[in-house]
Amino acid sequence: MLLRKASPGLAAAVLASLFTAATAVAQETDAQACAGRLLDSPALLGGPLCLPAQPQRIVVLDPLFGLQMGVSLGLPIVGATRVDLSGELPQGVADLGLFQSPDIEALLSLAPDLVIGDAAMHGAFLPQLSMIAPAVLPDTPDWREYYRVIAAAAGREAVAEAALAAFDAELDALREILPQGRSVSFLRLMPGGFQTYVDGPSAYAPVRLLSEAGLSRPAFETVDDDTVMKRLTYEGLAALEGEVLLYTAGPGDTAALEAEVTAHPLWRALPQVRAGRVHRVEAAHWLGFGGVESARAVL
């Protein structure tokens, strides 16, 4: 829970005070135009929002898209959460704990003027977050639109559009040299099983880039609903019919996991393995995708 780490008495008193102030601000905003910048987008949960003209103290609750995109945009981030206990934060950014349960007392002490989260991770807590500061929660599977929402929240639209234009030029150049239409399977090795991230309306960003680059996915790895990934056993690996197989591994001891998997008879029997068309890709970018720099690394 988001409020798990807060001292009940302190959190209740502070949030009650903030709620009173937020209510007054909301009533005043209804009576007059937004004094800062008005942000509205189909890719935003809870919009439209009245935001500071130039935010100076931003807290980021999403350590993947939100934090990586915010850093690339040069946002004044004063606090952020982590994915796990071993995760590192940029220098000068206060540690707010794990993204599942941010330290609310620490967040309040930072006095942010803008909170950036994620609709899926933090949507249930939007009322509480809004008492602290305007809360921007992007709500879209499209990483470019996600990036645009974060940029617009801080008035960095021009920076974002320039970065996206440069990236898309690189994507166009790669498309010119790739064998268009070649089918590619993508697999994540995990302890006790496998995941394949599928292509479809809600495709995870790295695998969406495969189709944007002109490559195709086999029928089993293509959907028309909101499925993001499918789980497989060793017996299910035969459903991966791409001419080329890309894989990554994690979490845990990836070296031991890879050694175990690649020695298995059912892995060795895969047509891609027998033909030498299997390539390992880096988990940091394919599983920890966070925006333009990750997308460039995927290319």
C-alpha cells in the first residue's frame, strides 16, 4: 500500500491539511482559468490538470518509464522510487523506497510541486497524491505518447519532439538495411519457465520496435487483444516459429539459468538453435525499457 510507511498520526494530519487546501484550490480553479499550464491528453489519467508553469521539484514514482524519461528530459527530479533494493538512483535524488510502497513521509518532506507516476501502478492512489501536488499519471502502452505526456507535464515538449525525431530517423535508416518481413521470436528465460512478449495493441515497447523496423512475429506471438505476454514451458517452446530467436534472461543468476536452458534437449531441438539463428539481447534495455535511450539500444 502506498501509505504503509507513513506515521498514521503525522500522515493523517498532513493529508487532512492538504485536503482542505486542495479543495479550496479546486474551487478557485473552477471560478477562473488555470494560472499555470493546463495539461489534457487521452493518455493521461484524471485530466485535465492545472500544473505549475515551470515545475522546480519533481518526484517520480515510476522507476522505469517515468524516471528514465524524466532524466533524459533534464527534469528537476528531487525524489524517486526504485524497482528493487539493489537499484540505484541518480546522484542528488532522494530515495523514496520501492515503487510498490513509496515512503510518503519522505515524499512530503521533499515538498514537490509535481508528482509523476503511472496509471497502472498508482492510479488507485490518485486522490491521495493529488493532495500533495498535481499528479501526472500517463495511461498508454505507447512509449512515445508516454514520453510526450511526461515532457508536456514539465514544459519540455520541444526537447521530446527533437529526441523522437532523431530516433525515428535512426529507425528509418535501420529499416533500409533489414530484411523486411523476416519473422522474429522473442523469449524471456525465467526460473521455472519462459515468457514471450507478443505483438498487438498493447505490445511492450521493445517488441513493438521489432514490427516498426519491418520485422514480423509468428502467429502464436501476435494478438489482437490487450495481451502483453504469454507463459511457456519447455514443451511450449516449439510454438516459437520465428526464423530468428531473440532471448534475454532474468531475474536471478542469469548465467546459471542460461546454462540450464541451453543444455536442455528441447531447447537444442529448436530449428533456430540448430540453424544458429539465436541471439541473446541485453535485459537492461529489453526488460528495463525506459524511453529513447533504451529504444536506441534496442535498435
